[in-house]
Amino acid sequence: MNCRELEALLHPYLDGELDAAQRRDVDAHLSGCPVCSRQLQDFRTLSAALKSPELRYPAGDLLKQRLKFQLREAAGRPARPRWPRFAAAAAVTLVALAVGWGVQHHEAEEQDDAMVEAVVDQQADAVSHGHPTDFASSDPAAVGAWFKGKLAYAPPVPDLSAQGFALVGARLEKVEDQSAAAVVYQRDGEYLTVFVCAATESGDTDLDEDTEDDYHVAYWTQGTLSFWVVSKLDPKAVRRAGEELRRAG
Amino acid sequence: MGTPGKLGQFEQTVLPHLDAAYNLARWLTRNDHDAEDVVQEAVLRAFRFFDTFQGGESRHWLLKIVRNTFYTWYEKNRRHAQTEALGDEVMDLPGNEPGPEEVLIKEHGAQTVREAIQTLPLEFREVLLLREFEGYSYKEIADIVEVPIGTVMSRLSRARQHLRHRLARVEGVNT
């Protein structure tokens, strides 16, 4: 083997890619050729230097968090209408982080998702235990009176009979560690429950929608209260009921 | 829906390789912002196709997706075109003075070595990264990059020669 032939085998030799016979040939040449030996030594040093952890770029925490959140979104709600909006929000998050605003924005999205999950769980539990209401009444005034003294605020109990929803009654719930009013209506044998709780951030927001299991949720904030309309009725009906309630509120 | 099995499994199998995924994307795109975009897209794509993952080496699987995502992104973003070409490096054959490489690399800071790697054209850079950072065999690299093993071998050899010369040249200028 001459030096030129060795050249072709030098890197596979260094990388442990040669078979025993080839290795012996290379070793034989190297033992008699200081120039090639020196070259091998150089590449070995280079290769070792490239393995330095200093040259690696680890993924940032913000990217990891964002991915976890996006994966949860992708797993739970494949055809989610809010997806594009979130993608935009994620882009904003990166830029806005410097002024400390982005994280809050991101958290608000996560809070909404947690709330949606919580109200859907509560509603599913109440129905499966055959206990949709603590207090059964079709009279809005009576239901409103029942809430008195139980909460720090008076949840509105509008009459939705014109929209085809019959008032069934109400119950008290704990949603994400805070008390909430649940006002229960019914249409076509399906419940439509309106959760009312103190808003984490007061103000007025547009109506937003989400889907969790078989439930559709329409939600918004109005003043100091947040509203979460939960039902297995079709999304359009849930949204309409939400819009109606929002107008009435 | 809670945490579906697919998500939990994906998080356990694939997410531990997020650093490797980011490192590869960062070296390919050469900046943080684009690397984040590529990794994000790649991980979501991996999640969508997780059902087709046959088991086996999940890091290899993920890095292959990262690389493919990068090239799709790269085709779409021509403004980021990376135009470096490898010059004809002088072959280190007997007669050429062998450079004192050992000293050189120790004296160069990580930043100089990093810059030297960045000047490698994409197809050489990725082969070098997969070998040196990830420790993949030629066969595994050939699978990820989708070229014959012989091509992996020659690209790797040229990439290393380029680095060796480049680092030697920098040294020459500095002294």
C-alpha cells in the first residue's frame, strides 16, 4: 500500500469502518510512514475537538415549552379553529418576551385551555352522576334568588325560551379552584350549561370557541365575569346561544 | 380528551432528542430563529406521522425528519441560499509539510472552530455533523442523507481536509 492508497482509507480507518484485513494493511503502512501517521494524528485531534460540548447548540427552554403546548393542542383538537391564531401568537411570544408581555399572553392561552377542560369535565361528571342541578326550577327569578349569598357576584339568569332553551335549574361548582355558577338549560334532550365565574382578567373579549371530547364550548369575558357555555349540541347552536347570552348580559 | 396515549408515548420517545434535533437544525440553518422554526415544524410533523414510526432508533428517525424539514424550508426560502463551495484543497501527500494541527486546534477558541464548520457547504457540513456530533456510522448517515456510503465517505474526508486547512490558514494569518 502506498500513501495515495492509504489516503482513501484514512477516514474510514479513523471512524472504525474498516474490516480486520483492511485495518491490518493500514496499520502496516502507518508503522513505516511517519508522514501518514502524523496526518492520522491530526485528523484524530480534529475529530476529538469537534466532539466538544462547547460546539453544540441546545434547544432553549422557551422552544421546549412552546412545543409541549403545541403538541397538546395537536393531540387534543386536530381540527381546531384557533390553531392559526395561536401560531401567530407564538411568533409574537418570541419577540415580546423581552418586554415581559409574551409569557403572560402565552399563559392566558393555556389558562383558557385549562378552563375549557375543567368545565367540560364538570359537566360530563354532573350528567353521568344524574345530578345536572342542585336546584331545579324553570323560573329565572327563582334561580337567580337561589344563588343569592352563595357567590360573591350575581350570575345573570336570562330567559332563553325564545331560542328554544328551557331553563332547568342551577348548581354550584368548583372550577379550577374557584366557585362558579352553573345555569342549566335544555333543548332536544341535550343540556346546555352556562358556567359563570370571576374573570382572571376583567374586560370584554370576543367570543371564542373550543371542542373537547364531544362537547363544544363558547366562552368570553364580560366585565369582571367569564362565561363558558358547554353543550353536546352542535357547535353552531352553542355559538348562537353564547352570542345571545352575551347580548343579554 | 386528557393526555392521549399517543402524546404521552411521543413525549417519552421523541422529546428526549430535542437537543440533538435543535443542534442539527441550528448547524444547518446557521441561525437561532430559523432553527426554531425548522424544529417546531419537524416535531409537529413527527407527531403527525408518529403512527408510522416502526420503533427502533427514535433519534435517527427524528433527525431524518428534521433534515427533510430543513430542506423543504430551504427550498422555499431561497433568500437564505448558502452558496459556499469547497475549494480544491491541497492534498496532504508526502512532500507537503504536515501542519502542526494538534497545537492549532487547542489554540483556536470554540468560536474559530465553529466558524470554520459554518463555511462548509451544506452537503459536507451535514455529513460531518452526523458523524462527529451524533456518532453515526457511515451506513446510518447514508440512510439519513439518502446518498450511497461511498459518497458519505468522500464528503466526510473532504470536509475534514477543508477544516484542517482552514484552521491552519487562520493560524498562519494570526502569527
